[in-house]
Amino acid sequence: MRKVTPLGLFGDSSSQSCFTGRADEIRELSGQLPVHRRGRVAEYLRTAPVIIALMSFTEDVVGTEFSVMGGTALHSDGTFYWRRDTAEYVETYGTGLPPAFMEHGDRLGWRVPSLTDEEVLEIDDYFMFLRAQTGGTSR
């Protein structure tokens, strides 16, 4: 089992109806990421491996700018994990992410590290452990 760290509030894979309750938190983080950094960070978030593919449809909880098929799917770079729709919040609103993640991405030059099949399975095991600990929710 490989422990990974949730990417702030974006480590929450709650359903759309539950995640909507976090709109004010996301709004508060809006504009924290400079325009010139948004695309690169969003691309990193999108290209990291999907560890848990969830069939869902999420909509922008801040405004009405986007919707995402599979928006609650969980991606990981082997250190952090986040919802699929995180990239849209970063790109659209410049949503700030935790400093530890930003430093991590800067160290990697915003190139997602390759994960072996075994590493992906170890992260998946960790998610299953979390699910069992929280009674089926990841929040």
C-alpha cells in the first residue's frame, strides 16, 4: 500500500451534490495562481495516471464555465492525489493549490513521473484502505 496525500479540498471525491457545498472554499482560492502558470499546472493534473475511474459528470460549482465527464475520478502522481475536475478549476479560475504541491511540481518541472503498474496498484490499495476507514467516503 502506497500512501498518497490529498491535494487539499480536491482530494475529496464526493458526489457532485456534496462537492457543491465546497463552492465557497474554491471561490476563496480563485485567482491565486497566476495566468502564466495555469496551463502547465492544469496539464500536469490531467496527465497524471487515473487510479480510480469513476463514472460521473461534474459541473463547475463556482460558475457555469465547464463540466467534466468522470470529474470525480482520482488521479495521482505517486505523491498527491486529486479529482479529475481539479484541472478545470486551476485553468479557469486560477485556483490556488497547496504550497507543498506547487513546490513538488516545480521540482519535477511539471512533468508527471511515470508510475509502474505495481505502484498504481499500491495507490489503489491505499484508496481502498481509506474507503474502508471512512465508511465509503473519501472526505
